[in-house]
Amino acid sequence: MIRVATLFSGVGTPEQSLKHLKVEHETVFACEIDKYARTTYLANNETPNTFYDDVYNIDGNKYKNQIDILIGGSPCQSFSIAGKRQGTSCPRGNLIYEYFRIVEESQPKVFIYENVKGFLSIDKGETFKNFVQSFKDLGYTTYHQVLNTKDHLIPQNRERIYIVGFKDNVDFHFQEKQELKLRLKDMLEDEVDEKYLLNQELVSKYLETGTASNHKGSQAGKVADENDETFWTVNAGTHGYSMGYVKIDKKYHLPQERLETCLNSNHSAQRVYCPSGIAPTIRANNSSIYGLDRA
């Protein structure tokens, strides 16, 4: 049985992956600060032996030589090209050093670290170079590569940097690219609860004014596809740019002129996405919550 530990555990996707692969494992500890993510984690995974809610509370020495694989990806906002690029000058960016600290203290046989591609270029690449070197100084043999999920059978365009470290010498290679045959429509549910449907009156308000609350401007509701029954909206929640992707109960066909304008737009807030495409990475600014590339 593999002894696993996860940091910045989110909803527990590493554990879900092991379960999907039918790999027997024990979660020595997990750590997630967001209470909603913790709730989802516990709903979908076995309860870890210890579940921390703050990475600063973990004493990795307690787990020295007790972990086979340590997996985690610290918050990406400080490194993402969609953010302010504050790097390690931001508290969230500094959490990369907490990941390193726990590796240093616990000495797992293998570690896997993930972050956005922008981590490579922050501070002209010095932060990334020093981060990788710090693991080498601990005696780990490291490998790193940018992987895109669309190259590994997942219909999403999502580039991420992965760093893998081994205490022992191994012949390691990242997986080769594989032909993508799935599209996002293959991943969506056929039946959707009626609470997610908009009636024609609300649809008309969105199309006329931008949102149901009569907010006019550039953030208007956008129909996802001329033959589809979904469109996305922003400014629909209590936190400003709260984005949603909503299903309507009657088809609405965009005028051809507007459709062509949207299809040819380079601005994410004006694009029309099609379910026969692949999903872009979810962004923090004007973009669909699950819009699709047309490629």
C-alpha cells in the first residue's frame, strides 16, 4: 500500500486519481484551508489519518520517512499571467517555501509539485531555478516539464509546470502526448436539474440588457453557440465578477452578423464557444466558466 500525503489538497484530486487507477493507498495527511473544499474532499474521499486546515501547522518531522509520495500545488495567483505577478513577495506566493519545508522535514520517497506555467518566468526565472535547486540540494533527483491536459486525453487547454523528485535514482520520463478524441460535451451531464434552467422571460432580459438585473455594458450575457441551449453570464452574483454558465429552455439563434463577430473576436468576453471544442483554463477575469476553444 502506498502512503500518500497531499498539501493544498483542494477537493482531493490526487486521491481520486489513485482511486481511479485502483492503487491501494493510505492518506497519511491532507491539508486544505478552504472549508468548502474540505467538505467536498471528505464527501469524495476516505478521511485522511490527519486533516490539517493550515499548512503552517504541519510539523513534517513527525512524518519523516513515513511518506511514499507527497503531492501538492501551492496557490498560483501570484505567478499566473492572469494575475498581478507578485511572485514570492505575496503571502500566497511564499507558500512554495512551505511546500519545500515539509519535503525537507518529512523526506518523502517521491514528491510531485504543480503550478501554473507562469511560475517559470516570474523574477526572470530565478525563483523557479532556485526552487528546483533547493530540492537537488536535499539529494533529490528532479525532473520538470510543462504539460497540457489536452495532450493527455482531457478536453481542456490547461498548461501547468510539474516538478517530480526522487530520493532514489530512477529512469523517469514524462508521459508522451496522446491523441485527444473527447470534447467537453462528452464530459457533461445529459440531465440537468431544473433549478439551473432560465425561462424565456429571464433569457430575454439577459439578451436585452446584459444581466437580469438590467446591468448594461460590456459584460452582457453571451450565447455559447448558435445551435446550443446554453450561454454564460457575469456580474450575476454577490462578489462582483461572479461568473456562471446557464442553460436555457428554448433555443436562441444569434443573428449571423453577431455570431461571426463573436467567433472572430480575440477578447475573451466576446467569444462564442462551442461544445464540440475543448475547454480553456478558467481565468480570473472576463471569461466563460466553461466556454470552449473551437479548435
